[in-house]
Amino acid sequence: MQRELLGTEWQVKKLTILIALAVLIGLSYIWAPTSELWHAVSVDFFWAVNATLTWGEPWQIFWAATNTPVFDKLNGLIMAIPCLWYVIGDRSRPLSLRLSHMLVMGIGIVVGVYFAKHAFRSYESLSPSLIFSDTFNNLNELVPWLEAKVSADDSFPGNHAVVAGIYGFFFYFAIGRKYFWLALPIAILGGTARAVAGAHWLSDLLVGGAIHILPIMALTFTIPAIRWTESFLNTLADVLVLNLPTALTLPFVKLARKLA
């Protein structure tokens, strides 16, 4: 898929493929033969990553810190760094397009998280730490002075994985490799921290992530969402400049000219 065409035209075939793929991945989670496979792989993955918490105190502190509410807020600021770099530094694209990319990605993340939090409320999914409560490496015992989140009684899907997936895929497909390599470690850390602590299964991340990320990517890239957003931002800018006092709009006009 050419980057220049993403979100600028209808691509019904690719839209259908992405939605169908999300449905198939979701069905694999509830169909007995593949659901058992997902469970077995997820258990093995949990023991593998949770076992790394025996590597020493610095490693334990690192993962405990990345599972705190403070880090969740800090991670949002860290995620903004590649976004700002792209908006400010990429003069090869119109400013309205750069802002459209960020706005569409932001809306996609908000929509993805909303459905991840509300669509599966009635589905009980206990995290690995609750299933293996007596045998797993508990960060709250290893690092008692940090209050880390290590469990969830509604672990499916992984909200952090949904955010990280939309963020990472958007940078890879729409924005460019240069910015993607900066965004990638941020996305990986945000998506895996809860799994190491024991709050999510691998299937929560992969299946739960895919059934939200793929439809969001489809609605972002295979319909003219980015073109519509860019048109809206250009129209909004024209309306504001024409109707607001010059003293109020002039600083923003000068800034936009510099960024353009």
C-alpha cells in the first residue's frame, strides 16, 4: 500500500480484507482447537517473561516502575515526542497533512481504547497473576516500595497493547520509517510491560489487540479519512483567520508559516 494513498481514497478490497482478518483472529480465540493453542502459548509466554524478574534488582525496579500509574502518564508524554518531531521537522509534507495524521491517529487510539474497555465488560478473563497467584514472581513483593499493577480480572483485551499497536502501525505505514524507529521501542514497552508483570496473557495482547487495531487501521487507511481531516483543518483555519481578530490569529499564522 503506497504511503501517499493511505487515507485518501476508498479501497474497499483492502477494507474488507482487514475486517475479515480481525474477525478470523477473534474467532480463533473462541474456537476450541485454536483457543486451546492460544492458551498453551500464552501460558508458556507468561512463564518465560515473568521468569526474567529473577535477573536482579535493577531489572525488577525497571518493570515495577513501568507498571505504575505515574509511568502510564509519563509514557503518554514520551509517545508525544515522535509526534512532535514529525509535525515540526518534516517539511516535505504540508503542515495540514502532518496535523491530520496526528489527529486521525489520536482519534483512532481513543476509539480503540473505548471499545477495548467497554465491549468485553461481561467477559471474565483472569490475568496470569490471579491464576498462578502462589507461584509467579510478584513485583509488589520484589519491589514493595513501588505500587505496580500486576493483576486484572478483566485482562482481555490489553488496553495498552491496543494503544501501542495503533501508535506503532500508524507510524510504520503512514508516517515513515525514520519516525517509526523512534516510536517502536515506546510502543513495545507500552504493550509488553503488563505482560511481564502478570496482568495480561499473550493472547490479550495479540488477539485483543488485533481485533481492535485492524478495524481502526482499515477505517483510517482504506477510506478517505486523512483527506477528509486535512480538508476540515484547512477549512477551519480559513474560517478562524477570517473571523477572529488579527491580533489573536497572527501568532498562529506566523508559526504555521515557519512549520510549513
